[in-house]
Amino acid sequence: MTEKVSFEEQLVKLQTIVSQLEQGDVPLEKALSEFQNGIELSKKLQDTLSNAEKTLTKLMDEDNQEVDFDTATKEE
Amino acid sequence: MTEKVSFEEQLVKLQTIVSQLEQGDVPLEKALSEFQNGIELSKKLQDTLSNAEKTLTKLMDEDNQEVDFDTATKEE
Amino acid sequence: MTEKVSFEEQLVKLQTIVSQLEQGDVPLEKALSEFQNGIELSKKLQDTLSNAEKTLTKLMDEDNQEVDFDTATKEE
Amino acid sequence: MTEKVSFEEQLVKLQTIVSQLEQGDVPLEKALSEFQNGIELSKKLQDTLSNAEKTLTKLMDEDNQEVDFDTATKEE
Amino acid sequence: MTEKVSFEEQLVKLQTIVSQLEQGDVPLEKALSEFQNGIELSKKLQDTLSNAEKTLTKLMDEDNQEVDFDTATKEE
Amino acid sequence: MTEKVSFEEQLVKLQTIVSQLEQGDVPLEKALSEFQNGIELSKKLQDTLSNAEKTLTKLMDEDNQEVDFDTATKEE
Amino acid sequence: MENSEQYLTVTALTKYIKRKFDVDPYLGRIYLTGELSNFRLRANAHQYFSLKDDHAKISAIMFKGAFEKIKFTPEEGMKVLVTGRISLYEASGSYQIYVDSMQPDGIGALYQAYEQLKKKLTAEGLFNLPKKQLPMFPKRIAVVTSPSGAVIRDIITTVQRRFPIAQIVLFPALVQGDRAAADIVKQIERANEIGDFDTLIIGRGGGSIEDLWPFNEEAVARAIVNSDLPVISSVGHETDTTIADLVADVRAATPTAAAELAVPVLNDEILKIKQMQQRLFQAMNQEIKFDQQKLAKVKESYIFTQPTRLYERYVQSVDLANNRLRQLSDSYQQSWLQQVQLITNRLSGKQISQSIVNQQQQLANLNIRLNQAVQTNINNQRQCVLKLISELDNLSPLKIMSRGYSYITVDDQVVKSVSQLQKQQTIKMNFEDGSAVAEIKEINGD
């Protein structure tokens, strides 16, 4: 994997898969493998989101601690 | 077998066999062998479908579990 | 007999024999031998049919068993 | 860092980040890094403000002490 | 310091600093350093006035009659 | 001071100082030193007037001798 | 009844008489001498009085402008020389002299000399010379006057009362008589020669113009002008203006006034200096207070009282941005999650599952059809074969033999003619239900 595929690209890919599957005229084996791809993509997307959530939560929490510290200082 | 024959192609082949046999003017030996081919094709198709079903079930189960896991994580 | 004679060719031969015999002007000697051939042919044909039927039954049984097995598996 | 970035420049940068994010269609990875930049900027700005407060408080305290000392001197 | 800066010049400088700060468009860092300058100037000015007052008081004390007059003035 | 400054000149100087200080637009430091000069001058002038001896009227006789006028008068 | 036109009105008569006065060439300008009578000085106004001698009296009026020009103060009974015109005042019907100028009578020659000297010195500009400033605090005062007069007494008394630290030195001089002028000049010059004086006072008490005359002499005037010392002149009464008074730096009305001009009041001066000292203290105090107030005013600025306002607006900005960042973080996460969930929810295996079921159904159908087709096929073949077998069976030659026919074969060759036979030849006889072997015994041709 030389270039990473972005969240949005993955999302579009997943949407394309879902649309194709919903149209219903996909050959069985292809449908299966697409479904499988879809499941994997969905997992990846969720993983990406979980990581994003963790990163953001960590950032925000660190910031809150800073802010809390300041508030505490002010109340002295 | 360099290239795999798709489920649909096999299905069409089976349909062709059935149709030919149903027309009735197939020489006996050929009818037999066609029948045999048909049976084999049918088995293969059945297998393919069974496998597809298993794969699907497995994928869906896994996906459900993933989703459940995420939901569980979120509820923390 | 280097090459096998097909069921249909034998059937045609039998029909030919029957037709010649029906014309009635066949010398006795020939008629006798033709008749003899016919008898033999008809035996062969019946044998072939019996064999075909056996084969068919066998194939069908096998197929049914497969199907049954699958059905059984499904019911698990 | 040869030249220090001023508080106002950092604030404008932070506000720009917020505005861009508010427009809403920032891709995930870029959004994450922007959030990170934003939070870091916000921390820096808050630190600068805290330091400003401390400096001011210290200066005012020193000044008040001077004034008190003077007042005391006058009352002699 | 080759030439001493007069009380009035320092006062004008202090007033200028205060005006600029009151206008509010001074960048934070500059505002802080200007504020510090202001505090220092204010101290210097106060010192100058205190010294002037001491000189005055001392001269008044030497002239006993004047003391009453000055005391009265201060109580206004 | 090679030539002595006359009483009147000193008085004028004192008046000038007083006027200048009363006009109020003298820089503080200069005002303070002028004030000090003024106080010194006023003390000197007061001393001069207060400490001067009272005199008796003289009569200038023909020999440019000053003789007590009252005595002379009485002797007449 | 007399004709009323023969009677004059009082006004017409008075106008007529007034005209007689006014056009008379002698009465237009007359020189008159007499004694002032009924004179009562009215300040800053026209003066009304009478002139009289032993036998006659005339009313007089002197208008304010003319009166202000005279150099003496008229007194009741004073003999005066006046010029003027005679006219009639219609309202009272009285004639009167309108006085243009007035001068005292009886001093004629001296007065003329005085006027001549005054004119000369005026022409020289002596009266307009810059006046010397009197020192405020004289240490030594030279006084040129008579040692026996009241003048020196008044001066001594006044100076000792006001400024006892000034030394008065009397230069005794004759102030009356022919030698007086020279004496006065000598003493003025001596005082200047001795040199350590601050002020010079020359003085004499009141008297007639003759008495005061030395002070109107040119030598005295020039000595005063030449004096290096500032000169205060106090000669005669306030109304007597001598040449000395005119050329002196200051003229005093009385000796006391001269002394008052010469010296200040010592205690006043000490008080003044003290007051200046107080003013200095006050001014300095004021200045400090003023500066203190200015400083205080600057320090009252919210910059110093509430310095936190310097950065508070920034605190808000940063907080705002920070909060917005947090909200955005939440909404972004929600949006991402929604997008993923929405699409993931649509990713269902059900359609594939349904498709599989359909395919299975189709496959089962095909299986059934396949079986049926092949069975039909075999059955058909079988029917076909059975039919042929039946037909064959019907055509069997053996069926004919069952009617009693048989045939002979030699070496499996059917024998159709006796010619084919030989005696003792072994033949095979074929019957419906079997065969028999025989030997030819006889051959019989047809």
C-alpha cells in the first residue's frame, strides 16, 4: 500500500458497493465478494472513526485538563 | 481449468441441457451423458449456493458481532 | 468391432430388418439370418436400455442422496 | 523558529481553522489534523494568556506593595 | 543615561502608553511590555513626587511657622 | 560670585521665582530646585532686614564728617 | 386801548439786549482784574463766582475746559487777572463775564521769570528726561534742607517709623534768600561726590512764591538734573510747583510723603518676604499636588485598576474558538458515524441470501426437469424398441414353419433345388422347433 486511501474514498467505495448490491443484478460470486469487501470497508471505516474518536477525545481531554488547571489557579 | 466458469454460466449450461433433453430427440447415449453432465452441474451449482450461503451467514454474523461490539463500546 | 455402434444405429438396423422382412420377398435363408440379427439387435437394444436405466437410477440416487444430505445439513 | 509568531496571528490562525471546519466538508484526515492544530494553538494561546495574567498580577502586586510602602512612609 | 528625563516627559510618556492601551488595539505582547513600562514609569514618577514632597516637608519643618499651614493644606 | 548681588536684585529674583512657580508651568524638577533657591533667598533677605541695626540721623559737616544730628541740634 | 403790537415780549427785549452785548467790539475780549467772591470750588464742573472791587461786582462763569487749564487753585478773596467776554444770560436776564483764563494778580515779575525758565527748560527737554528709579531699600539717604525746619523732623520721624535701618544724613542748606540756591546746589553736589548714598531728598516748607524762589532757579534745576542720585523733591505746599519739583525724579507733596516715597515699611517688607516664602511653599505644594493628581488620574485608568481587561477580550476569543472547536469535533464525529452507519445499515446480505434461495429453487426445478426429460427419453426409446421387437416377432419365418414347413441346409446354405443335392449327402433339416440331420438317398427331378 503505497498510498493510503482516504476515509471519504473508502466511504464512496462502500456506497458504490451498496448501490450495486441494492440494484440486485450482480452475479452471485461477485455479489459475495463485493459484500465481503463492503463488510471489510465498513470495519475499516469504523476503525478509522474509533481511532479518530480516541484521538479527538484525548486531545480534548488534555485540553480540558489544561483549562481546569487554569480555572483552579484563578480561584486561588 | 484455467478460467473458472461462473455460477450463472453453469446455470445457463444446465438450462440448455435440460432444454435439449426436453426436446426429446437426443440420442440415448448422448442423453445419458448430458444427463450426467447435468447432474454434475447441478451438484456444482448446489455446492456453490451452499458455500455462498455459508459464507454469507458467516459474514453477516461477523458483521453483526462487530456492530454489536461497537455499540457496546459506545455505551461505555 | 473397432467402433461402437450407437443405440440409434442399431435401432435403425433393426427397423431396416423389420422393413425388409415385411416386404416378404426375402429368401428364406436371408430372412432367417435377418431375423436372427433382429433378435440379437433387439436384445442388445434392450440391454442398452436397461443399462441406461440402471445408470440413470444410480445417478439419480446419488443426486438425491446429495440433496438429502444437504437438506439434512440445512436442518441442523 | 527564527521569528516568533504573535498572539494575534495565532488567534487568527485558530479562528481560520475553526471557520474552515465550520464550513463542514473537511475530509476526515485533514479535519483530524486541523483539530489537532486548533487544540494546540488554543493551548498555546491559553498559556500565553495565563502567563500574561501572571505577569500582570506580579507587576500589580509589586506596584501595590510599593504604594503601600509609600503610604506607610507618609504616615510616619 | 546621559540626560535625565523630566517628570513631565515621563508623565506624557505614561499618558501616551495608557491612551494607547485604552484604545485597545495594541497587540497582546506589546501591550504587556507597554504595561510593564507604564508601571515602572508610574513608580519613578511617584518616587520623584515623594522626594519632592520630602524636600518640601523638610524645608517647612525648618520653618516652624509654615508647618501648620502645610498640614492644614494636606488635610483638605 | 565676584560681585555681590544687591538686596533688590535678590528680591527681584525671589519675586521672579515666586511668579514663575505660581504660574505653575515649570517642570517639576526645575520647580523644586527653584523652590529651594527661593526658600534660601527668602531666608537670606529676611535675615538681612531683620538683623540690620537701627541708625541715628547724621549731619554732614563742612569737613565731610558725619556727626550726630540730634546732638548737634540739641547743642544749638 | 393801546395797540398790543407796541409792547415787546421779555424774550424779544432780552434777545435785543443780548445782541447789543455780543456785537460790541469792546466787550468781545476784555482784561479784567478783581477779587474772587462767592467762590466755591466745584469738582470737575463749570465754576460760577463773582469778581468784585471796592465799589462794583460782576457775575462770572468759567467753563470746565478753561478752568482745568489754570495752574493754581482759586480761593475766596484772591486777587486775580482774567480775560473773557461779556454776554447776557437770557434765562436770568443778568449779564456776566465768561472767563477764558485766570491767573493770580500781584506776582507778576517772578511768575514771568518762572514761566520763562520753564519754557527754556522745556525746550531743552529737561522735564522729559528719564526719571531715575528710587531704590526700594536705601541704606543711606541724603537730605538737603534746613536743619532747623520741620522738613527734616518730618523726614526723620517718618523714616524711623517706617524703615529705621536706613541712615539719614542731613546736608544742611539755606532754603530761603539770595544765597540759598548756591547752598542747595553745593550740598547736592557734595552728596553726589561722597557717593555712598542711595537717595537724595531736597525739601522746604510752604511759603510765598518769593520764599520758594531758590527752588525755581536754574542752577538748582541743573544740579538736580546732574545728580547721579535719584532726587525726591518736596518744596512748598502741594499747590506750589517749583522747577525743582519738575526736574526731580519724584515729587512729593510733603516731607512726610517724601520720606514715605524714599523708604518702605520695614515690617511690611519682612512680611512680604515671608509671604513670598509662603507663596513658594504653597506654589510648590500646589505643583506637587497637581502633579500628584495628574499621576493619580493616569493611574485611575482601567489599565492600572483593571489590567486584566488588557487580555480579557482575548480570553473570550480563545474560549469561543476552543468551544467551537469542541462542538465541531462532536458534530464531525457524529456526521462521520452517521455516514458510516447509514451506509453500513444498507449493506445487508439479505438480498444475496434471497438470490441464493431463488437460485436453489431454480436449480431444483431444473433437476426435476432433467430427471423427467431423461426418463421420458429412455421410455420413448424403450417403446420404440418394444414395437420393433413385436413387429419382428410377427415377421419371424419360424411362424410359417409352424404350419409344417421346414427347410434343408447344407453347410448352412439353404437348399432351394434338388440339383444342389447329391446322393448320400448329409443334409440338415430345419424345423420350427429344432433341426434333424438326414442323408440323401435318392434324387428325383421333376
